[in-house]
Amino acid sequence: LEASDKDAAAAAAAAAAEEEAGKVVAQYKYRLNDTWCTLSVQVRDLKSLEAGNWLSDTIIQLGVQSILEEVLGEQGLKRVGALDALFSFCLRQVCF
Amino acid sequence: MNPDPMWCLQALYRRGNGEPVYDGLFEELKGQMKQTQSPDFLFEKDFLFFPMCLPCHWALAVVCNPLALVKKLLGLPSQVGLPETAVGSMAVVKPEPAIIFLDSLGSKGNVWCTALAHLLVQARQATQGELTHGTQLPSWSGNPQHVPRPSVDSPLQTNLYSCGDHLLVATRRVCQDVVRPLFDGKDTVTIQHLEEIIDREWYSADEVNAERRKIKDRVESLRAEEDCSQVTDDPEAKAVQEHRDRNRRLREQVQDCLASFENPNDDSSVVTVQQVVISEYCF
């Protein structure tokens, strides 16, 4: 194979792997101030979770929201909010 | 491509002096508020849980009484510790304003807490109509000493990957030990009280391991609940997912960078690199 063919094959394989990793395996819907929000758990989130690796922001968000619901209940949840982990990227922009 | 480690770190940590980073902040803030519909959402709550994604690391910030915190920072009067509202016949006692920073690598998070306080002040100004898109915001001038915070040492992680698990256990324990007793009228939340209950032995390693099992079970139960072969067509959900994907790729770049520092035969070296990075930029 020519070098360009090898590159093309590698790129195609990488794209296929990326597509597979991005498949949604579960969805979590939660209520935030009268609005329904949806978190989509992808194959990559699940693999990292099962392999005992670093937790993704989707899993962290799902975990935090689940714990708030479990421990505080519907009434308690009205007095507590959970900011999206994505927001901290924004905060980092301000800091540095 | 193996990115240049120093380039990556500098790109992530470069200061925003003179750069239009604030417009991005405002758009993010607006997006967050749009999701919740009520622009005052942040200040109607008694507690805000904020999972903070530091470079290759998770830490938890909990804001107690955000409205009173902002008032305190702006030098405005506030009825801290007194019943401020009533639900039925029950008076509702508010927590003392503070930011709790819980980091399983042991950092105090001075910069992050100050930045978060600064952000809350800006959010309040935005909701009060004092800030509109394109407004030139003041340069960074927060002083960590001005942000009320308990001095706490929470449990430390003993491996390279459990920061997220620690974050989840810390969330659970804050709910159980701090938030719930206040809501049940059994206890108050003061900085002194927080310093008494949070220490290195606050929760055990077993609890940390159990938390990962719980979140795995939760995901499995969600998988069993519905068929997700059809990805949602909701444009807002798609936009959020694209944002997550972009940030994930950025984080993977940094992880690659850090991995290039590590000696694969010595696990402790990675923690050292993380600690160096965090201590350099967060203390």
C-alpha cells in the first residue's frame, strides 16, 4: 500500500472508532427548575466507568444529580442546585 | 499526533489578559440560565453543588447561601443565620454564606473559589440587568481572603483515578451531614460547624469504592429502562453534547501530555505531576 492509502485507512479506522465510542447507550432525564434536561451516556463514558478509569463529565453530572435526588428527595431538591461540570471550563477561562 | 506538552499546558493555562475571554463566559452563563429558564436560579437556592473539572482532575465546590455570599462580597446587608422565609408554618433557616472546596489531592483551591465567587457576583449583576452582552467586565481583582471559606482537609485519594469517585462520595456526605440536617431543622450550617465535621477521616475508602459501583448500577438501570438507539433530535441537547465532546478531546490532549511525563513503572509520578500542576496554578 502507498503511504497515502495507509493514512486513509488509518483515518477511516479512527473515524469508525470515534463513531462507535460516541454511540448513546443510556439517557438520563432530570428536572432542573421546571425544565427537563437530558444527559446522554456514550459508549466511551461507560467503558471508562467499567474499566475503573477517570470518570467523564457526563458520569459525574449523572452521579451528582442522582445523589441529590436520592438523599434530599423532591422537596429538598428545590432548595439545591447543581451546576453543570461544563461550566468549570468557562471558569477556567476567567482564571487563567 | 503527540502534542507538545508545554504547548498544551500553556494553551490551557494562559492568562486571559487582553483577550476576549469574557464574551465566551457571558455566552456560557446565558446558556446555563436559558436551560433553567429563571435567570435568578443561582440565587434562589440554599446550596449550589459545582463539580469542577480541573486539568485531569475533579474537585467539588459547594456554595452555601449564594445570594448572601454575593451580598457579603458586595458589602450589602443580609440576614444571615436568621429565618428569611417561611414554608407553611415552618421557618426556613439559611446557611451561613461560604464556599466549601473539597479536593482529594489536598489543594485548598484558593484561585478556584475566588473565581467562583467572582463569577457569582457577575451572574448576579447580569440577572439584575447591570451587565449585558458586550459589556467590558473589570479585570480580575478577586482576593481569596474576602471569600468566606471553612478550613477543611477532606479525605485524600490513594491512586491515580478516583478523584471523580471522591467527588461523588463528598457530594453524598455533604447532602447527608450538612444539607439534610439543615432542611430537617436539626442543625445549622456555619463555617465552624463545617470545620468540625469535615476531616481526613470523613469517609472511608470502602465508601469511595462503593460509590463507583452505585453509579455503574445507575447507568445499567438507565440502559435497561429505554432503547437509546435513536439519539435525541433536541437541538439544545445536541449542542450540549457537542460541547462535551469538544472538552473531552481537549482533556484527552492534556492527559496525553501528562502521560508523557510519567514513568509507567512508578504510579506515584503521575500524582506528583498533577500536584505540581495544581499547586502551581491553584494555590
